[in-house]
Amino acid sequence: MSNNWTREQLLIAINLYCQLPFGKFHQGNPLIIATAAKIGRTPSALAMKLSNLASLDPDITGSGRKGLAGASQLDRAIWAEFSANPDQVGYDSQVLVDQLAQQEASLTPLSSDEATEIITNYYAENTLSHTKVRVKQAFFRKAVLSSYQGRCCITGLAEPKLLVASHIVPWRENAQQRLNPANGLCLSVLHDKAYDQGLLTVTPDFLIRVSPRLFADQSDLAKDYLWQLDGKPITLPQKFMPNPEFLAYHAEHIFN
């Protein structure tokens, strides 16, 4: 087999880069081992490719961490394409990974079938449209939860069934940024609902603001889980920092 990576192989690598926590990019990771076998690469080669991609990620290099030098021209081209068009590249990569998971059961955790979160206010015209939306939402959820290490960035809650990959700029308002992990926050179901309804926001400097409307609620729940958040910082992700421009949009146009 040629030593040169194909576009499809790199799309699969991009998907793993998004799905796996930064500290899991090693050749002993069972998901890397199984994926490498399916695409005809060694686990060490796939792990190295993920580190090459990390060297292109400004959120990694800007934090003082380093990827692995030696990214190829195609690596750079695919990363640039993902940065410019995350919706299409994210979808294409998830379709490829889903195909691998259908062939290899150990890759099921990477499959879109594992994602249960569906945006109920998105209208799908037919079964094909619904399936595409499900695949896209699966990619987004996996990428966002991975970035925040599976914890709510406000409370630290780590129960997956109570976590939501919350869009900063809503799904319906910007089709080009639906799958951009930098357009996501990992929130508990309570705080996701409050965020979606504009009852709280996160400022471009990553501070939580609580709507004055909530201070009218004198319940213990409101006091303990909402009031006290005002002015506190969120826990920042390992990858895909929330885009300050997206945060500013939410604060200006959605926050009450």
C-alpha cells in the first residue's frame, strides 16, 4: 500500500481527532487500533496523524501544547477545508466512520447510532433528510462532549444522559456552522434549556451572565443552580474553544 494517505483516510482521522479527547491520541487506544486496522494503517501511524492534525489546531498550539511536526500538504488542505466548511466535512467524515462501525462492532462508540440527542425543532422533509440530520447531530455532539471531556462547562456534571451539545448560534440560524465544534457548549439539560431560551448566556470572555428574569424566581433551585452562576467563568474545553463572535451573537440577539 502507498505511504501516502488518501482523502478518505484523512477524513476518518479528522473524525477521530474530533471525537477523542486530546490525551487519547496514542497507539494503545483500542479505538485507534481498530480504526487503523480497517483503513490499512498501523495504530502508530494513525496516532501520529492525529498528532499532526493537532499541530494545525490553533486552540492546541495557542495554549502552549504541541502536536507532532510534519503535517503533510494534504493534512493542511483537509484541515483548512474543515475549518472553512465544518458542516460538510463533519458530515462526510461521520458517514465514513459509520461505514467502518457497521463492519467492526468495536467501533460502535464512534458511530452516529450511539448519539441520542435530536433537535426536535428541525423539520426533515423525508427519511433521507432525517437520517442526514441525525448523522450531523451525532458528529456535533461527539465533538463537543469530547472537547469538554464529557462534563458540563458550567456545573461539571458528567452523566452523558444529562448532557447536551448546545449550539451557541442556533442550528436554524446558521447552516454553515451547525457542525462547527467551536459553535458548541457542553451543558446540562437544565442549563441548555436556559441557554436556548436566552435566560443565561456566556460572554466572549467566557463569563456566565444570568437574565434578570431568573432573579424573580425565589425558589431554592433557582438560587442554587442559576442565580449563583452570574459572573462565574465556564470551564474551557481542551479543543475547539467557543468562538467569541458566536458568543457575542448569542449575548446580543438571544439573551434576555
